[in-house]
Amino acid sequence: ILGFGNYAGDVLNFGIAAERLRDGGIDARILAITDDVASAPEAERQRRRGIAGDLPGFKITSAAAEAGLSLDEVERIGRLANERTRTFGVAFGGCTIPGEPETLFSVPKGRMALGLGVHGEPGIDETPIPPADELAALMAERVLREAPEGAGTRVAVLLNGLGSTKYEELFVLWAQLGARFHQAGITLVAPLVGEYITS
């Protein structure tokens, strides 16, 4: 199973790799992660890109494989994990590709980008930087609005830094975000706060 975030270049290259494997007699499957609620509407979920949802998607799929399940069952579990994962990202600045002097995009001072990509793609909108409680409300609302039907109220939550957010800032936001989920009747299961999928 070839797992990757749903970006055009990755889709193309992993698709070629899968075809080559199949031509060689190896059963190869594709699992494109599509968690980013900002990058396309729910009705066009297949167009959404993969951002921090890559981590749970890959870890859950890998755990199924490590448990010795069949390839069909591992693929089914990976697809289910992807279908039930929702993320929404914000950024205060763009990332820098190694060897390049400039960031891939910039955000004006005092503002933040909404809905950015993990490879340094700019956001879909900008807004003034809000206090932590308002940012938590925005993020929680965006992912809870698209909670999968029938998914229940036990939720694994990941607050992910893309590489330059201070941990102290992540934990200030987490205090507000965790409270928002509790207020929505969500039971948090093993929440993670840190830098897991970075730009």
C-alpha cells in the first residue's frame, strides 16, 4: 500500500510506481490521504489534500498491516481512517525549501493564513491573528462542522505544528481547543500536541 498526501505530483509519481509494481506481479494499492476541509467541499472530498491527517492515516494503516491482516483488510482500514479524519490548518508565515533563501509564501504582519498545505502551499484566505480562544473556536468549528456521520463522540485529536510554532504556543492553544471539544460532547482519546507532520 502506497500512502501519501493527495497532491498532484504525489498522485502522479505514486501512480507510476504502483503500475510498475503491478507490471512486475506485485499487488500494489494506493491510499491518498484527503483530510483538509479547507481545500475542497465535502462533495468533492477526493480533491482534498492531505495535511496533518497523514499521520493518523499512515499509523492506523501500518498498525493493521503489523497485526497481520490481509492486504484487502489493511486497505479497507486505511480508507476508513482517511474517511473519518478531518483537519484544518493555519499559518503565520510560509516555509522555506532547503537551499532556497525565500519562503514559498508570505503572510502580512498581524495576519494568519487559513487552510494552507503541508508542502508550503499558501492558504485559501487570510484573517487578523485572533486570541487563542477565538482561534480554537475557529479550528474546532471547521472540523466539527464536517464530522463524519455515525463516527461517534470518541475522537483522537492531533494539534500539529508545521515546524516553527513554539511548543508553549501550541499548548496555550491546546488548553482552549481541548475545552471546545469537551463542550461539544467529544471524548478525547490520546490527544497529541507537537510537531508530527512538518513543512
